[in-house]
Amino acid sequence: MQLTEVIARRRMTRRFDPESAVPVEVVHDLVALAIRAPSAGFSQGWDFLALLSPADRAHFWQAAAERDADGEPAPGGTGWLAGVSAAPALILCLADPTAYLDRYAEPDKGWVDRDPARWPVPYWDTDVAMAALLILLGATDRGLGSLFFGVPADRHEAVKAALSVPEDRRIVGVIALGQERTRVDGSAATRRRRPLADVLHLGRFGAPAATG
């Protein structure tokens, strides 16, 4: 597909066919696209943890499950969880802040104090998010369904422990991959897309962009 067609066709998939495996070669190709993303100072502070076996994915879902007051997995499951947990491939998108703090303390950058406060926007997360989008677009180009979702805030440490993720890494999000089983309309079906005239400002905020 042409790039513009891939962008137009990309959508979030919420139900996956568990019987349609995603070959490891496809995961390699998608992550090879991801590492072409831009990164501040070419720091490349990203890692991608692919979970392709049922056992590995089970470890993730068990660790990521929200807990009740007693610390037990919350009973029941939403339709969203049932559909997404069937995905035959998961990719955890991880950020490494230290890579950026170290890079910008090098002579050509010169921030010798390595102070995270110098980063009002944490580019370690921003760069990983841009890399994740390339995976989503690559999946669409290959006819795969994909979904980017987050881990509950209080489950990040449990997920990292369950999957031997280093303590200094941040979980930016998770990508589910596979063949779409049944199309489920999400927020995009109930909320309108903001028109270009509302989001593009020329010269100063609030000045509308002329359109042809």
C-alpha cells in the first residue's frame, strides 16, 4: 500500500483471532521499522519485548490484571479484555531514560548535571511512542490488526518483575498484533474526528488555516 493509504486504513483492533499466529519474522520486520523512528540526540533509548508464546502472554496478563482490595485479580472481564487477550502477539514498548541523560551529558551536548528537569517533555517516552506508531503502520501494511494500549498505573512494577524488565525501564505501552476476528466499533465510531480547520492554526493560536 501507499503510505497515505496505510495511514488512512490504520485503526485500533479490539478482537483478535487466537488461532492466527504472528510469525517471529514479521515481528522482526516490524521492530526493524520501529528503530527507524527519530530519537533525541540519536539516543535510541528504546527496547521492545515480544511475547509470542501462550506462556509468556499469560505471565503478562496475570501481572497486568487490576487487583481488588485484597490484592487478588479483579473478578470477571470486560469484552475488551476478552478480545484483546486473545491476540497471538504482544510487544511491550519500553523507554530507557538513562540513555538520554547519558547522551546529553556527552561533550557535544554538554548537560553534565544529567538533570531530568531539563526535559519538560520526556523524550524517552515520546520517541518510543513514535517508534510504536511505525509498528502500527507496518502491521496495517501487512494486513494485520493492531492495538496500542496501556498498563494500569499500579501494575507497571509487577509486569516488569514478571518479565525480567530492568527496573530503570519505563513501560510506555503495549501493542497487540494479530488477525482481526470481529470488528468492534470503538470511540472513533461514537466521536467525530476533529476537522483540520479546528486543529491547524497559522501564525498564532486561534487563527484558522485557509483551505483550498
